[in-house]
Amino acid sequence: MTETAYEHPLMKAYWKQLNSGFPQVREVFEDCMVEALAVLSRDGVSAYLDAAGSIGRLGRGVEPILVFLEEWPSVAQTLGEEALPLVMQAIQAMQKSPNGKAIAPFLQTMAPVARRQHSLEQLRHYLDIALDLMGRTTGSIHGHHTTFPSPGLPEFFQQAPFLFDQLSMEGVRNWVEYGIRNYRTHPERQKEYFSLQSADSRAVLQRERHGVLFADAERKLDIYLRGLWQESEQLVPYSTAFDELRKPIPYYDRLGMRVPDVFDSHNDVTGIDRYRAVLAHMVAHRRWSGQIIADNYSPFQRMAVEFFEDCRVETLAMREYPGLRHIFLALHPFPKEDDCDPETTSCLRFRLAILSRALLDPEHPYRNKDIVEFARRFHDIMAQGESSTRDIADLALSFVARTRRQSDQLAKVHFDDTVIDYRDDNRHLWQYIEDSDDEEFFDDPDKQSSKKPAEAQSLPPRHYPEWDYNSQTYRPDWVSLYEALHPKGNAADIDRLLQKHAALAKRLKRMFDLLKPQDKVRIRYQEEGSELDLDVAIRSLIDFMGGANPDPRINMSHRTSGRNIAVSLVLDLSASLNEKVAGSEQTILELSQEAVSLLAWSIEHLGDPFAIGGFHSNTRHDVRFMHIKGYREHWSDEVKARLAAMQAGWSTRMGAAMRHAAHYLSAQKADKKLMLILTDGEPADVDVHDERLLIEDARRAVKELDQKGIFTFCINLDPKADEYVSDIFGHRYMVVDNIQRLPEKLPQLFMALTK
Amino acid sequence: MSDKEQFKVRKEPFYQQQGNEVALYEAAYRNRLPVMVKGPTGCGKSRFIEYMAWKLGKPLITVACNEDMTASDLVGRYLLEAGGTRWLDGPLTTAARIGAICYLDEVVEARQDTTVVIHPLTDHRRTLPLDKKGELIEAHPDFQLVISYNPGYQSLMKDLKQSTKQRFTAFEFDYPDAGLETIILAKESGLNAEVAAKLVKIGQVARNLKGHGLDEGISTRLLVYAATLIQDGVEPRDACRMALVRPITDDADIRETLDHAIDATFA
């Protein structure tokens, strides 16, 4: 079977040079060589054969060499033959590590990836990324004496063509980087990530895509609709990344306008302008299109009506804004008149695309007399005014009738250059009297409304991002935070605690009475004041010189009025609070309760809006935030009962809790907003191994809060806190070494901060 | 200073009537009723008063109000001189003496205690007491007080007192409709009507965005600026960017949308 009747002597020499014993290779060898000889130079062919030979001898079976033989010529064609040493180096690196299994997927996707690289430099970047991934994810598991291959690498190679389709080199690098960082120690998750199956893999991919993202353009588009078209409509993006077979197209219905989540620039039209074109087209339909009964038309007729109606509304839109013509024409395909062969292919779609071009483009080059005639008839109708969907449908029907061909029924449809991607699917145009069997009608929201799920009992989780200092990016929606009212205990316990500190309370009260509000207001026209009011003084002097009675009230003074501070106290309720304080019978938790009670009691006296919340966490999926006191609640028995029931457990994911507390604090209407964080240790959680990570996240959260105008201050009970607390809070912290004095310290600190 | 002639409006200002406001104003003036004109900035309030002053042939004294203005800035004050002091009439006093139309522009900008001095002039008394000088001025029979304000600024701090508001008859101005505005642009700048209509269109795009990122739409005054620039030979898109977009917003999204509107209009 390996013997052919006749073999060219040159082929024989090549075969010899290849030096491969695989019979499967023999079968395809000649075909591969024909292609190789056509595109490679003499040296190139020689190097090709040597490389293929050595790949065959790697001991990885027949697959790698077969793939290489088949793929290389086309790779060399796009990137040049100089790429070979690079590729061989990469293969050798994989061969030397335990990752030999990745060689086949690597070679398999080599050609599609290469087609998207365009330069050797780019290819080098790609290989660097891949080898970096390999190096960092190959490793040993503690206790085993073997090294394990990278679980993600073969998946990565398989996804590479898709990735480069969606992302720039930079984007791929970031995406890979994210996967390595977060799933390095978790082989199963890593596999899921690199095979694009996990949710955050897709989320990161989405974030890194090139082009104009809907999320970035949303406000501009809202303004565009409102400003230029006086419309306001919900814009709903759909994803274009994951539907390879059937690309969704824009449409609108009662629930809003659907637009793609990203637009690249195309034919010199920027992404944002493509969005605008889509919106302009839909708005034009809304403004000028009526509905027609669909049941009377054949599918071909409907298609023609849609093309004509699209052109009509676009013409009207261009009357309104002539600049749209330039954008529409740039985005509209320009089919060549003779591209479609009516003998073998169904050309109706193609004819309509040509006609559509001719209707919009006054300088179209088409000479077909039907096209020219219908373009003229269309413009005649439009010259009389806006026309109507009905009238234009009649014109469309006569166009279909005039140009009908037998071949329109053929199954092979000419699709090239006929897709006009800024136009919507025209579902609004048709009114169906009888429900069709189309799928969409099964999920009519009207019919489903009866089956609404029962309303959830608890609040849904809130998602907060987390800062990853390694990559200087946010992990989107990383933390799930559940909030609830704290369960109640016995309010009398708290009263007893306050009783215990009655003397201290009395002292505090005196101090609070002294604590004056701090808004400065100028009082003018004072006979005695702190400063001379120059304007008034001069006026009085003139009066005096002029012989009139001068006004003696020439001073002004300052008065402070209106305390305007909102305070949020965030309590760390992690397990370490259960420890006993050295030299005392009380736990940190009990002391915290005393301190918080005193503080709450004092602030109640001052009348500042004040909230208390406690948090703990058990991995990023379960951060609990318990409300103990709300801003509008008074220091009542109910609040005391909640405070009395406070319990400690789990870990400290501080950043998420701060962001959540800030969410409520920033909604308070106060000039000054203060967030006090009472904690006994550094931020940590059981699912985070990098101990810097949550510290850096908390530091980031402090910065975010600063930007929102919230002043954060940390009261730390950890004697070793100096190592990290200033990293998070800067100078805004106090370490309370002697925890027993906390009940006294906390209110004092509050006063010092707000004086 | 109190030369009546220097306050006369000599040349006819261009004013395009929007409704029957000219006749109404004439009626108000005949009966010497105080007048208030309200409306967004740059819609023609001041121009209207100037035009009416010209039409009635009366002198016009305009005072631009600001928050540092005191009552004596309106009424007058003593000045120091080598030999003692000298009284100087303020613009309001001058107007009351010579029988001019006194126009207090953007009166809400002035402090509330300042605006109270106009009260005695705006009711049946028609007098202005100068307490420092110990003089009571009877207003000249031709004297009339006009104030303008822009309700768009309205905030808690900047509103007129009810006692002030209820002393005036009022005109509400707004940007003219598209056709009229086109005529105004064409007349003011000499621009042809077709380009003027396009400018008006851009103006309307911005007015649609009022309250959605813009505090005020593009005023007729800015449109006239743009028209003037274009008439001077400036490329229309540049003129629009310079006169219409850049002045009114620092918001990048809105700027970009308006730029797009300009490109879409001037194809």
C-alpha cells in the first residue's frame, strides 16, 4: 500500500531526507510535497523536511508530523520561512518539559493562528505567551515526586484561533495572565478557564475584546438617541463572541433595542459610528415604518419588501442628517454586478443587495436596466414626500415579479456581499395573523407571564469587584456579599454594660457638650467681632466724613453651625474576636460590644446619622454583612438587642465590606462622611493564599472611598498591626494596644476626629 | 452723567417678533407697569428691551447684576473728595430722575437685600428714598423698571422673593421655533437660509439634551456667533465646533455626540 506504481526520483530523495517510517505519512507525503514545492524555496523545502523528520522522531506518534507536514507550507506562506526555527524551538521546549502532549494541538492550530499574526514579531509574542503559560503552570504537587504537565496549555492552543479572532495580542496576554494567576494551583479550574468554559474566563475575554465596547459607548448612544432623534429607549447588548454559526443581528421590540456588545471599525467607520448607524436605522423604522400583514406574502416577497423599506427609511433619515449617507455607504456592501451566476445560484438576495446599493448611492456603477429603472421609480416616489410602507411594498412586489428567475428557487444562495450588518431584522414590520411555527413565538413573554417564579425570600447577593495588585486590574464581580439584619438578642445585656461604664459615660457626656458643631458662617454687622469688615468700615468712614451718622457695626465674626456628619461603623466579626484579652476574663467581642454601645450612645446624643454593620466572610462566595443599626434608627432597644446578639466567626474580607458600607454611606446627605472600621487583625480569607492580596484590595477600597468623599479610619486591636495597617489606611489608623481601654478610647477617638 | 441723550438707543436693533410681545410691552409702558422678562440665556431678552427702548424713543439704562452688588451700587453713594464728600447718583437713581427705562439684567444674581430697594419704585408710590442723602425722589413720568431673569438657574439660593415677583408683569421668552430662528440667523449674520437652517438643527439637537447632561441648550446668541464665523469664511464644521460645542460643555460624551451631529448635518 505504500508502494506507488511510479515515483518521481526527486520525490524519492525527499522521502529519504524525511526519514520517516510511518505508513500514514507515506500516504499524504506526495500531496504535501506538491504544495510545499509550490510555496517554499529550495532551502525552505530542505528545512521543512528536516524539521518534519525530527518531529516524527520525537516519540509522540504520527499525529504531530502529519499535522506539521500539512500545515507548514501555509504558515510559511503567511509568515515567511524564517519562522521555522522559532516554531522548532517552541516544540523542543515542550518536548523537554512534561508537556509533549501539547505539541499536536500546537501544530494543529498553528496555521489559523499564523493567518491572524501577519508578522514574525507577532508570532514571537504568541510563542512567548504560550511558553510563559507552560513554564508557570507546569509543576509538582506537594508530596508527589513527578512534575505534572500544564493542564491549561493544550486547551490554550485549541482556543488560540478563536482568541486571536476576538482579542489583540495584548488582550490574549492579559487573558492568559489572568488564568495563570488565579488558577495556577487548581488543575481542573485551569482547564475550564483555558477552554473558555468558566464564567470568569468569558468575562475577562469580554473585557479584553478589541473595538468599541457597548459598555463604554452606552452613554454616548443614549445622548445620540436623545439629541439627534428625540428618542429614549432601553439599549440591550447581545454578545457576538460566542455565536459562531448564527450571528445575531440587531433588532428592537417592546423591551428595547438590541445591539451588539462590541463593534470594530470597518471601512474607516469607527465602532461608535457603526453603533450610531444601527441606531439611526432602527429609529428611522420606528419613525416612518408601518406594519404590513405578513401572511399574504411569500418569503421572497417579504425579503424584497424589507430591502425596499430599509432603503426608504434610510433615505428619509439621510434627508434629516445628510452626513449619514457617508456612513451608510461605507458600511453597505458593494456587490459587483456579475458576481452571481444566475444559472447555478439563487441570486434574488444578491439582486436586492445591488438594488439597495443603487437606491442609496447616487453614483452607483450598475447598468442592469431593471436596477436602473427601479432606482428611478424609487426616487420618483420619494421625491413626492415620505411615501409609506404600503406604497413601497407595492414597488418591491413589482420588482420581484419583474426580475423573477427560475433559479431563485435553488438551494444554493449567493450570500457574499449581501449582508448589511447595520440593519435590523425587521421583525417589527410584519404582523402575523396566524401564529407561525417559528421558534420565537413559543417564548412570547405574554404567554409566559403566568409562570412567574415566586419572589425570593432573602435579598439577592450584591457583587463587588476585588483589586488584584499583581495585574493592577479589578476582578469583575468577584465577591458575593449577602446582607441581612442582625438577629436579635437581649437588649438588657447592653444596658447592663452601659451601667457598668456609668462614670465614663458621664465624663463623655460632658465632653460631648463641649463638642461644638463646625460649619463656619460669617456674621457681618457686629459692633464687636473677631475681624474688621473692610467694606462696611469704609462705608462708615465715608458716612463719618460726610457728616452723617456712621454705622458702628463694622466688625464681623465667625460662628459655627450645623454638624453635618454621617458615620458608619463597620465591625469585623471574624473568629479571632472570640479570644480572651490578655489579663482579663472578657473576650475581645465583649469589649467591642461595650465600646460600640458607648460610642452609639454618645453619637445618639450628638444627633449625627450613624449606622453600625458587622461583617465576616467564608471565601469570596459568601461574605456576610449584618446591619445592626441603620442611619435613621435611634439607639433603641431593638438596636441594643441586635448588638447584644453579636457573634464572631469565619474570616475578614475587609475590602468588600467597606465597599458595601460605602454604598449606603455615600447615599447619605451629609457634608462629611466618616467610616470607622473596628478590626482585630489583617484582612484574610480562607480562599486567598497570597496574604498581600486582600491587604492591597482593602487599600484600594480606601482609595475608592476617598474618591467618593468618605473619610476612613481604622481602629485596630492587633498589637502587630503596624506591619500592614498603614499600608491600607495611610496615617488614618489607631492601634489600641490595651484592649481593655477600648470602651473609653473609641468615643474619645470619635470626638477627636469630628472636632 | 445724567445726560438723557447718551442713554438713547440710536440705531434700530434687529428684533424678530415671536408673537404679540411688542404690542403687549407698549401697553405695559403706556401704563408704566414694571416688566419682568424671563427665559433661557441668549434667547433675546436684552435685545427685546433694547428694541422697545428704541421703538418708544426712551433712554435705556442697563445694569448687569452680580452677587457683590450692594444697594448703594444701585442707588448711589457718597464719594470722598479733598474737601469732604460728594454724592454720586447710582444708575437706578439716574433713571428715575431723567425718565429712562432701567433694565436690571439677571436680577437674581444680586443679593436679596439689594433687590428690595426697587420696591418703592415698582408700586403706586413710584418714589425712591435716598436715606443717606435724606432725599425722596419722585420718579420721572417716563421712568419704567424692567428686570430679567433666567429661571434655568433656579436653585434654592437664587430665586426672587415673592414680594419682588409680584410687583411685575411678565414675559416668558424661549428660543424661537426653527423657521423663525433661521430667519434671525440669516438676518443677523447675512448667512444664506440653507446653512442657517442647518445651524438651527444642530441647536435643536443640543436643546434636546437639556437636563441630560447639559444645563442649557445652545442659545440663539451662540448660533448667531457660528453663523457670523461661517459668513466670515470659516469652514462650517470648525465654526460650529468653536461656537456651538466647545463653549457649552466639558462632558466628553456630549461633545462627541454634538460633533457627530455637526458631521451628520454638514455632509
